Amino acid sequence: MTRSVTGLGMTSQRTRTRMIERLREQGIRDEQVLAAMAAVPRHLFVEEALASRAYEDTALPLGFSQTISQPYVVARMIEVLRQGRAGLGKTLEIGAGCGYQAAVLAQLTHEVYAVERIEPLLARAKLNLRAIKQFRVRLKYADGQFGIPEAAPFDTIIVAAAAPAVPPALLQQLALGGRMLLPLGSADQYLVLIERRAEAYVETRLDGVRFVPLLSGLE
């Protein structure tokens, strides 16, 4: 039995619209990001038992000690990466999870690569993206700390798990003029924006956040 893309009750278009209104109230100003968030049926990316909570501003469990990020964090990270740029360009997501953020990114750029180290989650992401007929995302089962060297360089890299330090391989795969956004830290986490310029990498510390840890190895 397939799940409805439009949905009823708490998964309705009205509920999705309320999510967008809340994001505006929380300070998200990029209308293209808001439109991308509105276009993706988040309730299809969570467990059916949690579908009624899909548009709340909260992270929800996916199993395997992973979560789908809260809508505000997804919107905020993508807004930061887009700010002052013509577009995201070729984009790499580390930590595809259920595929939700990759689906939002694919509304904003034609090339999205996404890495996931937990095989059952990768399989779920593939099914979820297929269900909404989103074929722009190229998924890979791999250790996210190493990125996808064969597809580098990337104009944009977005990391959906917290690392103790910036993975060197990801820095190397960032194109000149590119941007990477990732959470750093363990107990106290914060977002760091890294811009690769001709003379150096420039880091900017942003909001405090809470993400699952970026782990190595495959599961």
C-alpha cells in the first residue's frame, strides 16, 4: 500500500502551509528555500506512526540512532549556503538519512549527491525519493567523512551530523569559491560555514545546534 503524497489531516497541504508560516516567523527569508520546503511532503519521509508530527518543528527518530532534522534547521542551513550566491551548484550532502534534505536540495539545484553509511537508511531514502519522483539525487553507500572524491569538486557541501573537527577529505573536495556548512562539537555544537577562497579557507561560526555524531565505518 502506497502512502498519499497529498495526505489527510495533519499531513495536509494546510499543515504544510502552517510549517512555512512558522519558518517565516522564525526568520527564514529566502523565498526559494521556503518554496522548496513547501514542495516536499515531509510526512512521506518519516515513519507512518509519526506522520501526524511530520510538520512540527522538531527532529524525529528514523531508527538506527538517527533522526530527520527539524524543518527550521534544514531551512536555515540551506538559506546560509545560498546567501549572496547565484545558486548551490553541484551539491554534496553527508548523511542522507531518509532522503528528506536531499529532496529539498533537489528543488534548488540540478546536481545533488548524497552519502549514507547505514545501508537500510540508504534503501529507505531511495524508496522515498522514488515515491515523489525525485530523480536528481544520486545516492551512495559510503563513509561520509571521505565524501565522493570521484564526483568532486563540489560547489556546496552540507553535513547532517556533528564532527569533532572538519573532515580533511571534505575540505579537499570543496570547489574554489564553494561553501561547506557543518555542525562541529560534541556536548556543545555549533554550525560552521567554510568558504574556500583563493588564498585560504575562511570559517564563520554560526548558530548553536544539536545533531547526531558523524561516525566512521559502514553499517
